[in-house]
Amino acid sequence: MAANDYYNTSYGGAGQQQGTAHGRTDNTLPDSHPQHTPSPFDDHNYYNTPNSSGALGGYPSNTSYSNQQDPFTDHNAIPLHAQPKTDAHKDDDSPTRYNADPEAFPRPARKRSKKKKGWFSGRVTWVVYILTTVQIGVFVGELIKNGMLTGSPIQTKPNFNIMIGPSPYVLINMGARFTPCMHNIKEVIQNDVTSWPCPNTTSLNPEFLSCSLSELCGMGGVPDQSTTTDFKDRTHEPNQWWRFIVPIFLHAGIIHIGFNMLLQLTLGRDMEKEIGPLRFSLVYFSAGIFGFVLGGNYAADGITSVGASGSLFGILALTLLDLCYNWSSRRSPVKDLLFLLLDIAIAFVLGLLPGLDNFSHIGGFLMGIALGICLLHSPQSLRQRIGHDEPPYTTVDTDTAPLAAHQSTTAAGKIPAQLSKFAKAPVGFFKGRKPLWWAWWLVRAGGLVAVFIGFILLLRNFYEWRNTCSWCRHLTCLPITTNGVEWCDIGGLNLQNKTTNSRRDLGGFADLSAFAVDAVGRMM
């Protein structure tokens, strides 16, 4: 009633002046019977309108009553303008779509394509991919060379290589870790051994034992030791030191490289994403080299060791440390721990088979533990107790790329500032540190010192002291005797007298593969 009286007394119709009923002064309303009343739901009238006066950006400014004032307009308000079309809404230009629909706008931007998660998703792990490519290429080269020398890409004579790969003599010729090519061997010097297996050996006949050590080693050859009578004489000592590094890229067969590359492309790739390429490369090569150095000191002199297993054992050690450090934040830590321990146990047990070098596994794992303590972030429980947090290693979360990039940029910007602050006031960096922080950093420093000391001592022992370990061989073999031969004796240099003269040859070396020694190297 009140509303009807108000409007009936205030307005007479089109063109009448406003009334003064109830003491109100209002603007005139438009003609109540226009010839055409635009509808806000008319797609052909309002589609893609450049300007708008409505709050939702959908009502046009060019209408039949646009010259008259809207009685509900707030003249003090800030005028609204049509927003330019963004890329997120370009795909909505449909003739049946009303862009001003208040139920559809504002709406979240639709993703053009869902990010795929696969081998090359997120940050590309270049180190793993490059290493894998090089190692596969080198293995193809091994098969080609074995085929050129023996007539078959894999060893079938005198024994079949159960790893399905080249012969150990071809591997020696291509850079496998073989101690007679790296330093003087006391038994070889004392017995004046001059005949060695040739790289193309396919038979146990003496004619295939007519090559010199330089021809077997290849890679530029080694000095002639025929005139050397004193073991301590270093003038003609072989010194192919790169055999501690090159074997990382060699493998004994398809099975060997298959297991290693599978672990490298899964566990290794995840670890590189976690800690970044620099830390990953440091641990990978340090663990592999340290494993070969340890095996060179304590493994049998006739063992031919190849493969990236020592490096991968270092990565396994990092994964184990990372799991223990972040135990409370893992979904199923017990399951992950059991999986890792099973993988490590299988690899160590396989290393006890004849002809395999388990010392490389052990050395790589120990180096991974030591470097992991130095390079990985502190355990989560320790950081909570000392109230100290550490920045992420690198950007790894692809779903929150902007946030991760901001965090990475912030962390990268803090590093120079922290170094500058430490350089100006080094004492202030250590003020206020809790005793637990000091204890943990002493452990880290001790691990780093232990790595350097251990590496230097092993190198000195390999080239100068030549101290051996009588019980260490049980770490790489089992006390089992088969066909009158003990497993722990396989790989040793069995010297036999020649029938033609007083010199000795390396008898028994060619048949080191009595029980699978053709699977030389290290198997994962």
C-alpha cells in the first residue's frame, strides 16, 4: 500500500516532473512503455560489449535509456570499465556464452593443458641422463670391440659370460681396474712373469698367453718390466691411475648394466632432484672412485673390476640417510626402510660370488655415508630442537613452481648476504648457538676429515706401503670349495713354471672364470 501510494503520487507517467510526496526528490523514471526494452539476456545485443556501466561488467552503456540518469546510481562511486580480455578467457569466446553472467564471472582461469608427470617432468636431471647415455654408449663400444677381436660381441669361449657381455681381457684393454696395470705386483716381479693373456683370448692354449703386459693393458701401454728385479724399483712401474675412474663407465654385460641403469634412472634421478646436480655429482664420483681404491688395496690382484655399482651404493647411502633424517614426515618410513635394506643386502650378497669385487660396494657405501653427513641437511628432529631451519637444496616442486621459484630466489639471495655478514663478523656467526648445534657440526667436520684421511691413506698404501689384510677377503667371498678350488682363491695370480725356460707365465689366469668369473666386475 505504501509503495503503491508513493509511486502513484510521485510519478504521473512519461515526461511528468517528479513529485514531492513524502518529502522526497527523485529523478524521473524512463518511459514505462518504450518501443523496445533491451534484455540483459539478449546475446546479440550484449555479446562482446566494449564498455559497461554494470557492477559485473555485463550491462552495456549504449542503450535506449542511457541518456537519462539511473535513479539508483551512486554518483560518488568510481566508474567501472570493461576489463581487457586475458589469455585465460580467450577460449570462452563462444556465441552462446554470456560473458556477463554473474554466476560465471569471476571464475578461476582454466589450465590449457594438464602438466604431464614423467621422465622429463619438472627440472631435468641432466647428470643422470648424461651419465646413463655415456655408459650405454661405452657398453655398445665394448660389444663392438669384443666382436672385432673375438668374432662375437659377447664372450662364448673359453667360457660363456653369464652377464652376457665382453671378455675380461677386452675390459682390461679398455680401462677396467686391474692392479698389474697400475703398480708393481710383488709376485710378478719376483717370478719374472713376461707372458700375459691377449685381449683376443678365446682359448686356454698357451699361444693365447703370448702377449706382454703392455699389450694387455692397452691405453698407451705400460713400461717394460723384463729388466726389473727389485719389487721396490719404481723406474719401470706401471701407473695407469685413471683405472680408478674409467671403470665407472664400463660394465661386464647386459645384466650388469641393466640393473645399474635401472637403479640409476629411478633412485639416482630422485636423489639428484632432491639435492641438486653438484652435490649428486660429487657423491656419485667420490663413491665410485673410493670403491675402486678400496678394492685395489684388498681385492685379489687378478680381479677385473668394472661398473657404476660403487657410485650407486653411495647414492643408496644418501637415500638411507635422507630417510632417517626425515622419518617423521614420511608416509610409510618402515616400508621405505625395508625396501632399501633389502636392496642393499641383495647387492652385498651378490658381491660374495666368485670373481666379483664386493670391496667396491663397501667403499662406495662408506663414502656415501660420510659425504651424506657433510652435505645433507641436518635431521628434522635436530632442526626442531635447535630452532634452526635450512633452505631447500633446489626447486623441485613443479606443482608450486611460482612459490618454489620465489623460495629458491630468496634462498639464493640470502647466501651472498650471509657470506658477506660472516666475512665482516665471523665471531658473530657462532654467537648464540646451542650446544647441540656445535655437537652436530663437529660430527660433520669429523666426517669430512675422515673422508680425506681415509682416501689419502688408501692411495699411499696402494702405491707405497702395500699392506694387505688376511681376513678382509671374507668380505668379498665365501669359504666354499668347488671342484677343489676355494672361492676366495679365485682371482689370485696363479704362477706356474714354463716348460721351455726358467721364466714363468701367468698360468691359471685364463681360467679364472671357473665359476662365473666371466661376470667380472660388480653386479647390482
